[in-house]
Amino acid sequence: MSWSLDSDRPIFVQIIEHMEYDIVSGALAPGAKIPSVRELASEAAVNPNTMQRALSEMERRRLMYTERTSGRYVTDDESVIAELKKNIAAAAVDGFVAQMKKLGLDKEEVLDLLRENY
């Protein structure tokens, strides 16, 4: 995993977003074993407590689960992953639409742009 974290927003939030994208894109497959907190923290160059906080939040959101003796895993519940993907896409669309409105483009102009460029 390639990590690019900045100081503009809380690090644990950026870690969650990074891992969510890895889950919905399939880079972290359903049921995949997650490296240890220390390994991930070292890889991302963050404090292990920060990484633990992010992973605990992901467990709370049901995106990961822990098996006592063998570590953490990505959820294998496809409906949770599908809902996450839908939410991420909806947020991206909302941001895009807001930007287009700032530019003064109406719905038809935006749709024409999408047809030309996608």
C-alpha cells in the first residue's frame, strides 16, 4: 500500500479513507488478512496508536473484524462493501455537482461534458 498522508486533516481519518478505497477497489479483498498494527504503522510512517485508532474505527463500521488468535481481516460481507462503495461514489458525485454549480453549468451542460469525456 502506498501512503500519502498530509497534515491538513486528522491522520487516522486519512488512514481510514485510504483503507476504504483499498477495500472497495479490491486491493484488499474480502476476507483478506490485514498486517499487524505495527507493520501498518511502520509502512505508513505513523504512530501505532494512530493506526490502532483507525483500525478500531473500521471494525466499529464492520469493515474489518478480529479473530482472537490470528489477527484482523477485511469483512467478507459483500453488502457492507457495496454500501461503502455506494457512499464513496455518492460523496464524489456531490462534490462534482457542487463544483459544476460554482462554474455556473446547468444539468444539460454537465451531462454533455460527461458524454464527451467519459
